[in-house]
Amino acid sequence: MLVLALALSLLIGVTVGLLGGGGSILTLPVLVYLLHMEPKAAIATSLLVVGTTSLVGALLHARAGNVHARIGAVFGGAAMGGAFVGGRLASFASGGLLLLAFAAVMLVTALAMMRPRVEPASTPSLAIGRVVTIGAAVGLVAGLVGAGGGFLVVPALALFGGLAMRQAVGTSLMVIALQSFAGLLGHLRHTHVDVRLTLVLTAAAVLGSLGGARFAGRVPAAALRSGFAWLVLAMALFMLGKQLGPRVPLVAGPLVVLLAVFLARPRTPVPSPEIQP
């Protein structure tokens, strides 16, 4: 099982380096369902693995010019505050409830990413207040459910922030690293991390992220977006099935239909922003 976990950690790293997120989508299920780790400890471990891997990936993407440092710093700072609060709030919820919330957020995000996006026609500015608000909200959810936040940050930057997909991927890694470490601090108040196991998994994930970042520039943006969305959807349904058992169709079915109808509505182009005071 440990060998399989190491192999999957390499895949986790590739996912983070290639897509700018998705690491926690694989890390948390591996820790909970493969290594049988207690959910709250798995959440803290996932944040550490994904945060470290994302930091390495962010540096590589920055060298390629795919990181919008200013937006990343403001968004990431707000996300850190939200993630720390979310990590503290997690102590009041059961592990099973946190896993269910994790799966539900993944499902919503996957459907949002599948919605067609119109490329921006102009470049207006984005008010800093909006960046801070969205960043804090994303950080709160990511810190609460133990996700690094890639499946939240990439859509927030691409769908609401107006960044091109490739730049959203690079910038998200910077944000994920910041909010993952902040969320980890919140979780360490009420759980623990197996340092030796975490170091091994992190090393494998970092190696994978090096390969993922190398190939990121060779994959079309549309393929990145589609692959990311389908990966999130698959893991969301898997975790819902694990947590709800035979009751999953009663919850997931109507939710998918309602969200699909909502997301099918036409959307206006989202311009690429520059932060203004």
C-alpha cells in the first residue's frame, strides 16, 4: 500500500505541476481510503504535502512567466487568513462531515469548470476589494475541508478574476502554497501529522510536479481546463459514494441536474484584470 501511495504521490505532483491544482483531490482520498488515516490527520497531512509541492511548482511557473505576482500576493494573503480560520473551525466538525463537504465543493467546482468560457476582449481593472473577498472565501472553504484549494483557486482566478487559463494555473500554485500552510497551522491545534510519512509522500509529489510543470506549456489551455474538470468530477462522485453509500443518487443526482441547468445559461466574457486600489 505504501508503494502504491508513493506512485500516486508522483501522479499528485504531476497534477499540481500541470494543472495548478488537483493535488488535494488525490492526496486526501489516498490518505483516507488507501493508507486508512484518520480524516482530520489526513486533512492536515494533505495540506502540508500539497502546500510544499505547490511552492515548488509556483517557482517553476514563475520562471516561465505564468505567475501574476500582484494578484497572487493579494489573493493569497486574503486566502491565508480565511484558511487559518477554516482550519480552526474544522475542530468543531466530524471527520465524516468534512469529507462530505470536501466532495460537495468538488462537485460544484467541476460543473463550473465545464461551463464554456469566452475569452476576454478587453483588459479592464479588477477592484482589490473583490480580490480580497474572493480570496478570503476560497481560503475559508479550503482550510475547512483540508484542500490545498487548486480546484477552487483556478476557477476563481479564471472564471471570476479573468486570468487566462495558463496564467491562472501558475498563479494558483502561489496562492495554494500560501493558504495551505496557513490552513495547516489552524489544523495543528487539534490534530497531528506523521512527519516521516509526510516527508516521503512530499518528496515523491515534488518530483512529479517537476515533470508536470515541464509539460504544462505544451498542453492546450482547453485540454487543461477539461481534464481538470473531469478529474474533479470523478473524485467528487467517488467520495460521495464512499460517504453516502446507497443514498448517493438521492443527493448527487438532483444536485447535478440543478447545477447543470444553472451553468448552461449564457455568460458574458470575463476580462483579464489588473488590480486597482
